[in-house]
Amino acid sequence: DLADLLVREYQLPFRTAQLGGPLGAYVSEDMLDLPADDEALAEAGAMLGHGGIVVFDETVDMAQMARFAFEFCEIESCGKCTPCRIGATRGRETVEKVLRGENVAANIARVEDLCELMRDGSLCAMGGLTPMPVLSAIKHFPEDFDKPAQLAAESEPPDEDSHQGNRL
């Protein structure tokens, strides 16, 4: 199971793990008893993908990681289809509004709708899978999306390395 692979074997501090690469889902601690096979993970909304696993400790901000997923897609998108090309940009912008505390519930609902559009309307896996880390972060770590608004003076996104926690 995942617990043997991620936590018990290496004795790592654990908050979440991203399975399957940068577009893979985040799993919470209560999912660690899942068997590490395709069917069980797919049923739980995750996948092994190419087999990449990144473990994060308690310092990670999952709202920032959702922002990063959209930013990654925005940069890597070929631009061929509108759901991916425009969706990634609008997704990043909308998560940034959440991070600033602007209309949090409405903007999370907007992100969820956008993710559905990207998943169903994108031409390739890039746009179709970008929702996986975003939606799993919202589902498993809602507290990270409901933090008080940052100071108004902090209009720029945080430093690249300050939000991604300690990768182990």
C-alpha cells in the first residue's frame, strides 16, 4: 500500500503526496492504505501515471500548489485548444483571487467549473489532466483555500520557492 511506500519505509514527515507527476492528484494521509495499483487509485481519483511521487510535509500550501498546476499548464500548453490555453490562464488568475481572499466560495466554484470544462474539452492530456491536482487539493485540503486575505500590499504572487513546502 502507499503507506509502506511513502511513510513507514522512509519515516518521512507527511502531509500529502502527488502521484504520477506534475498533473497527478494529491493524496491525503487517510488515503495511504490504498493499494498502489491503477484500479484502486483511479477509483480514488488518482493515478500512478509515469510513476513519479513527490512527498510534501506540513509546510506545503495546497492553494499555492493548485495555482502552480495552472501555471505549469499555462507555460507548457501548446496553445492549440481553447480550454487548455485560456483555461490555464483563467484558472491561475482565479486561484490568485482565492489566495487574496476575494470572494473565496464563488471563486472556488468558478475553478471547479473551469476544471470540468478543461477535463472534458481539452484535446490532449495536458489540459485534460490539469484539473486533477487542482481538484484533489481543493477536496482534501479545503482549509488551505479559506485563509484570511493577504495584506493588500501583497499583490504579487509569493516567491517561487516559498509556497511549495519541503519536498522530500
